[in-house]
Amino acid sequence: MKKFFQEIKADIKFKSAGPGQKLTESAGEKAPKERPSQPPVRQPRQGPTNEAQMAAAAALARLEQKQPRARGPTSQDSIRNQVRKELRAEATVSGNPEAPGSDTVPEPKEEGSTHLAVPGVYFTCPLTGAILRKDQRDARIREAILMHFSTDPVAASIMKIHTFNKDRDRVKLGVDTIAKYLDNIHLHPEEEKYRKIKVQNKVFQERIHCLEGTHEFFEAIGFQKVLLPIPDQEGPEEFYVLSEAALAQPQSLERHKEQLLSAEPVRATLARQRRVFRPSPLASQFDLPADFFNLTAEEIKREQRLRSEAVERLSVLRTKAMREREEQREMRKYTYTLLRVRLPDGCLLQGTFYARERVAVLYGFVREALQNDWLPFELLASGGQKLSEDENLAFNECGLVPSALLTFSWDAAVLEDIRAAGTQPDTSILKPELLSAIEKL
């Protein structure tokens, strides 16, 4: 055992003595160090020529035309994605970070980015006209309704009933009950019992008392809360009693009833954020903010349920109809979409829409920007697919989410008239006030 440890120590000392040396070399001579070989200098890769970029874009357009609908992963999809990656890589080498011919939606950047296609999703308050962010809508509308009490308490209380209470069925039941009270007063103005409403009545408590704004409505139309004695009962109870002044104006009560029945919730309207851009090769590039991708709690639960169903479908054969239904469900997960329309002169008209809005809304949006809004025109999606104004299709049903580039085209008869008049078809067609605010994309 002792000899074994001595051999180990000797081996360690031998290894720690450093590199070996030949007996014929002097002690002062050292072996020359090898210089590390320098790697050959690589020549930078030349970027694609304009002709190559146009050919690649045309090839992608043909693939889009053959496959207008989104599908699951296929060999063609893999090839197309690979082509796009190579185009982006080559464009980066040539100094252009944006790949031509690509219609993919990039990942959303932070709100502070200066290259966003639109700063976010905004809304307009219908009462004040103020521009609101998504997270400001409910609070600002509530403030506007409460401020409206100082000028028109009847209208403000009606808006409060329909807006502050989210259960629409409960609101309808309560409104119908109030309308019944007012009908009884209108039909029987001489009978005192119809002018009094017991606050602790079971129907009143279950249908009316539980709704925000109902008490303000009764007081605004002329009811007064008073304590009245009850026969065979010790203490008085609370009643709403219609005043004599209000009873003398039955037309006003009838008008207030109709306003209550026909009212709708006050909702902020989506701001279109209309913008006009100069012609640009980046027209199909969309850098969207997080507002277009954020999901609510209900949407997240729905997404989790859909993913669980997708796992189960992996082992089940699906028909074409089943696949189309799944594609539609995939499109419905978007709430908003950003659309651009390329006009004959190359300028771009951009606006924000709900994904569930119909194609006819886009036609109206474009028509509002034209000098001659009465001339018929067509809108073409990717691959030359015509979107008819008469079709009752939503943007998400057409695959135009979360962004899309469309092309404006004159009706054939209009185009013939333009050429017959000696006017160039690519003449600017927008209103002058929009052209004065044109931007660079």
C-alpha cells in the first residue's frame, strides 16, 4: 500500500514539472510558440437585386393566391416560411431590415417604439367627445353620465340604468315594470293607489330597487319619497308618491316612459384613427401594439378550452367542414384589426376596426375619404380576391385579422369613363384636407 501511494506522488510531481525538453537543447532555448492560424476573411454576402426581390414577391403572391385560407402546417407552408426567412436575412445584409414581399405580422413591440403602425386602440366618448384608452372607457363614461345629472337628470338617470347595470335581462325586467307603473297612472289618473309605489313591495325590491339609477329616475320624473301610515300596522312605511305638478303633465310622463324603453347602454365608440401615407414598399408591413394582442380573462379561458380541444383533435380525422369551422374559431380570437387600402396613386388609407365588423363598414370608411364618393369601386384582398360590399361577411370571416392590405380598384365602367376623359387612372382621389395631412410610413 505504501508503495502504491509513492507511485501516485511521483506521477503527480512528474506532471507538474512542465513540458519536456530534449537533451540536445540548451536550457536557455525555448521551443517557438505556434502562432494561431487566422481564419480567412469572409466576403460580405451581396444583397438580392431588385429583379430577384420582385421575382420572390411574385412567387409569394402566387402561393397566397393558391392558398387564400389559413391552414395547418403543410409542406407548402414550410417552404413559404423558409423563403420569407431567407428574404429577410438577405435584406438585412443589404442594409434593408424589412423584407420585400412579406405579409407576415411581426411580433408587437413595446408601446414606446417609434415604428408602430398605430399607437394603440383608442375610443371616443359619445357624451364628451374625448379620446380614451381601453382601460379608461368605463370610468370616463361613468363620470360623464354623473356630470349630466346637473343639466338633464331624467336623461342621466336613464343612461345610468342602461349603462351601469350589466345584466341586460334584469335591466329589461326592471324597465318593463317601471313602464307598467307609468301606464297605470296614465290610464287611471284619478285613482290615488296608482300614484303610490311601496318601496318595500316584493316586486319593487326584486326588479327595481336592485338596479342602479332607478331611484334617481323616479325622483327626476316627479316622484317624492314619503312615509305613510299603514292600516293595522304600528309604524309607517316608505312610498314613492307622484307629485301633483307631475300628475298635471301626463304627456311628460309618457315621453319619459318612451325614452326609458328605447334607451341603449352608453358605449365608447372605436376611434378609426384614420391616417394617409405616401406610397411605400413597406405597405404590407404591420408593426402592431400590444392592444391588438392582449386578451381579457374570458378570452384566455376560451383559448385554454380551445387548446384542450385541439389536443383531442390530433388523433381524430377531420372533414373539410370541420377544418373550416376550426379556422373560423381561430380568426375570432382577435378583437381588432388594422386595415390599409392602397389607392390608385399608391397612397395608403389606414383605419382601425373591430374584427367582427362587416366589409360594408370598410367601404363606407373609404367612401368618406374620396372626393367623388358616389363613384362605384371595388376592394381586393390578397391574391386578388374581391370583397363585395353586399356580402354580409365580417373581417375575421374573410381572414383580414389582425391586419391586412387591400387594393382599391375602380369599377370597370368608371375606369372606361376616366380613360375616355383623358384623365390618368392613378390621379389622386382623396379629399384635399386628407392629402394635406399625408405622412411617411
